[in-house]
Amino acid sequence: MGHDITTNDPDWEQASDQIDWTSAWAKKYPILQDYQHMTKARILSQEVSDLYDRVKKELGLSELDAFLVVKDMVYQRYRTSKRLAEK
């Protein structure tokens, strides 16, 4: 990018929006590309979209905040599942 930026830098958000994060992460985690071709994944994707809209509306959140909350909810579920599997 040519210079150091932080998440507080206005350039960070602009640069971040231009990155295809799915493709970037798919290099390490191919499932991020593969699942998109699964028929049932399209149905589940719509359910996640509906959940996102519901969280946004019911909690009165901005687009970014709704994204962050849904992302955190999924992460918390993953952590719980991982902890249970370790027992």
C-alpha cells in the first residue's frame, strides 16, 4: 500500500473496502471458495442474510455494527463448540 496505516486512519477503511477478503482468506482456507458452490449453502446464506437484517433492525444498529455483532455471535458459538470438543 505504500505507507503504514492504522485502523483509526480514514485511509484504512477505504483500503479495506477494496480488498476481496474472501479471496484473500481462501488462500489459507479453501472452504471459503468451495462452499459457495454448494446448493444448500445458498439457502443458508439467505438465512444468515435474514438474521443480519433482523439484528440490524431489532437492535437499531448501523450496517457496520450489525456486521460486527453477527460476526461476533458466530465467533462466540465457534469458541463454545471448540471448548466442548476439547473436554
